[in-house]
Amino acid sequence: MFTMPLGIDIPDISGLKSAYEISRGNEGCISALLSADKLSGFINSFVSAMAEPIFFFIELPCTADEEKALGGKYKLYYLDNCTKPVIAAIMKTYGTLLINDGVCRFGFGGNESGDELYVQSYKVMSIYCSNAKLKAKTEELLKKAGAEKTAELLTPWDILSEENGGVCVRAEQDGVSLFDLPELLKDAGMYSAGVV
């Protein structure tokens, strides 16, 4: 059964399923949607298959005032040159928040390889694999997570309408939200990279 993360509510998700498509014209690009219960496992497995060093990034929505002042909709933060154990620790500590938060976007990339996993709004994933070996591994991991290959991926964006509107809310765990992350990871090297 397909489920959305706790911070995302769409009344009718009956058309959605765990699936992925290979982008036309660029064989290294994959778009994917997974049931919420499969996201963490897939992300951890994908990052394990990447080459180090790895960066972590998070995009947090601006307030209306910040959007006007800064000229962007999201504040972007990076944590560069991480090892796989560091990324595993981030996912262990904050993974539940990252998966269940309805308003943030986040991802992981190879500082040198160029590989990237970008978890966008409504948890739709854009994945870039710089080589055929990682692409094959990614398809294997997606299939293991229950995703079927499709010619055209159906996403939450495709089913949203006036009658079937989506509501996205922040997630909290023990009084901590992802908006606390830049400060919590500041000593580890997280920094602001402006707005997007």
C-alpha cells in the first residue's frame, strides 16, 4: 500500500504508486516516487553506493518577509565533504524528520563524482548517476523498494487539484524541527549558501 509522509496530506492518493522513470535524453537521470515507509531505506542504500566525499544539503522555506527581502523561496544550507558514517549518523538522528517533514527539500551528492539524490517537494526524487554502474545499482535499489519502472512517472503534483488539494506541514521530534538543523550542525561545518 502506498503511503505519504506524515507531514503531507492529500485526500485522494489512489493513483500513486512506488515507481520510477528514466529521463528521456539523459540516461543518468532518474525520477522516482516511493512509499514513505521505503524512503529511508532507499536513501541510506543509495548513499552507501556513492563515492566519498559526500555533501548533504537542505532547503528550508523562507517566510513571506524573507522571500521579499532575499529574493528566493528557500534558504539553502550545505554540509560538505562528509564520509558515509557521517551521512549515516545524520540519517539516524534526523532521518525521521527529513522523511516526514512536508515543507523541506533535501539531498546528498558526490563532491567529486557529481552523483546526486534530491528529495523535492512531496518527496519526489530526482537522481543523477554519473556512471552506468551506479545507475544499475540505483535501479536495483528502487526495484527492491517496490518501485516499478514506468514510461511516465505519476507524482503528487499530477493529482493535485482544487478538489484534491495538498497540505504540507512541518514535522517535529522531541521539540526539534528541521529549521533547527543549520544551528545544530553548525559546529560540524553546515553553512548557508544563499537562497533558491
